Amino acid sequence: MEPRISIVTLGVQVLERSRQFYKEAFGWEPASAQETISFYQLGGLVLALYPHNLLAADANAEPEQSGFRGITLAYNVREKTEVAQVMAIAEAAGATIVKPAADTDWGGHGGYLADPDGHLWEIAYNPFFPLNAKGEIEIPTA
Amino acid sequence: MEPRISIVTLGVQVLERSRQFYKEAFGWEPASAQETISFYQLGGLVLALYPHNLLAADANAEPEQSGFRGITLAYNVREKTEVAQVMAIAEAAGATIVKPAADTDWGGHGGYLADPDGHLWEIAYNPFFPLNAKGEIEIPTA
């Protein structure tokens, strides 16, 4: 297999609410918005928003959900001060701040927010993982 | 915010088992492997494997987990026949096939597998989302 994730799909309870959230909180507009799904072009990755129950059915799963999901998404920023800015805008747009921005024990700075469906986003400044011109992390070789 | 996800982090119960799985099933080697975390360079995205309990703690969450996680990852292939090939190799490496490869109602072909921690991967052929030379989806404009 080639090194890629093609699509990250988030199950959502109310698609229109989530579209609005990602527009207001993150400034993202879908590249394709259909009745039951929205696709966002995030560089070489696609983010999809899709109804939770349909996503569960597609994966042959029961839709019941509780507890920690065991997966998080991170948005890394270029400057330490951006963390608080991003989190403030997201909170104003309806995000839940689950961990306020603070210095981390690994030498960075960040916090966590939850989207309207509880999907966890870490907003992080990592001085050891600088972003290139395209905003991508290039993992330093040891 | 710029259009990106920087890192997708999967919580895992046994880091070495997961490293082995992603090597044998997907052919992926970490760009950086540390005692408690592995980072994979997937094009402009980074995939991280990190102990489930530490990930929960980092996100201020209780580690208990049950039911559908409400999020899936997709690996899209270039040719329809690749879906079955990828799923067979992953199954041999320990993946659970939760939905065998089949034609889909949206005109594609795909199936779902679960990694050793239950993280869901859709392996899909989508003729409406062709991959560019770098293997990335470029969402067609309507």
C-alpha cells in the first residue's frame, strides 16, 4: 500500500449543524456538498461529514456509542500564539473546550476542543515538527 | 485556519502489536518510532500510534470505550481489483474483515476492516474520485 489516508469521515448527528460549525469555527467550505454528505479538500486529504447512523450502517456496525473514541485529529499551527486564537474562534462557533491551551510536557503548546458531535481536535504548536510552506509536517529524520 | 489535518492519532492497547500490524498489513514503516509513540509520514499527513490510555489522558477523557466510534478512515485504491488484494493481505496480518469487499450502492467497490484495536478502515475504489499521480483525491468540481 502507498503511504496515505484518503478520507477521514466523521459521523455527525445533524449534518447542517456540522457544516455550519466547520465553516464558522475553522473557516472551511465543502468542495462538494450533497444531501447526506459533505466533502472538504484538505490538501491531499479529504474530510467527509456523514450522518452517524449511516456511517455505522456502512461499516456494518451498531450505531450505539459511548466513552472515549480512541482517536483524535490534530491541527498544528505555525506560531504558539495561534493556538489560543484558533480555540477562541472555535469556542465562539460552538466548540467545547475540553482542555484549555497550555504548555505541554513534550515541549509544545496546545489544547483540545470537541466539535458538536464530540470529535476531538487537538490544536497544537510543536516546535519539533515544523510545517513546510504547504502547511504540512515533514517528520525530521533522526 | 488553513485546510489541513496535521495528525491522525490512533489509540492502541499494545504499541508493538500495532507497529507490526501496520508494517505487515499495510507495508508502512514509521518515520519516527519512540518508546511510547510511532509517527508515519503519509504524504502531507502524519499518522500516530499512541497508547489508548495516554491518549485519553492527554485529551482529558476517561479511557473507557464501547460501541461505534463514529469515525472511519479510508484508503482509496486506483483499480477495483486492488480492494480485494489489500483486504486479503490485511486479513493475513491480523485485520478483522467487518464488511467484505462488494460493489456499493454509490457506484464504487469496497469493504471495511478493523485493525487490532478496532479502528475502522474502508478500502475503496471510487471511480468518481480519481487519484492523482501522488495518490491523492482531487474532488471534482461540479
